[in-house]
Amino acid sequence: MPSRLPVALGLYAVIAILAWFTLDARINIGAREISLRELTLAIVGLFVVRTLLFWYREKHETAQDSSE
């Protein structure tokens, strides 16, 4: 089964590009005014980090299992 990592990262990139070109509103959170674009990109970035950490853990566990 081919790795699904490139597909996931590609889809995250598409979401980030769409967010960059379509979102331009600003929202108030507490006493701060935050760009909806920046908030969306931060959330997508967190998903990218989570996906990469999961991929690295799986790769490490597979290598560890094969060495035993």
C-alpha cells in the first residue's frame, strides 16, 4: 500500500491555498482582532504537525518491529 502522507499533505496545501485566497474577514476574540485567514492557516498547520508526528511514529515503530 503506497504511503498516504503525500496525499494528506497535498490536501492540506489545497486547503491552505483556498483559505489564503478566499478568507479576508477579521473577527474579535477577546480583546484582539484576528484575521480569519490566519486562524484557519494556524489550524491547518496544527493538523500538518499532527499528521507528520503520526507518520514519524508509525515509521519508527515499523523499523523497530523489523529489527527484532
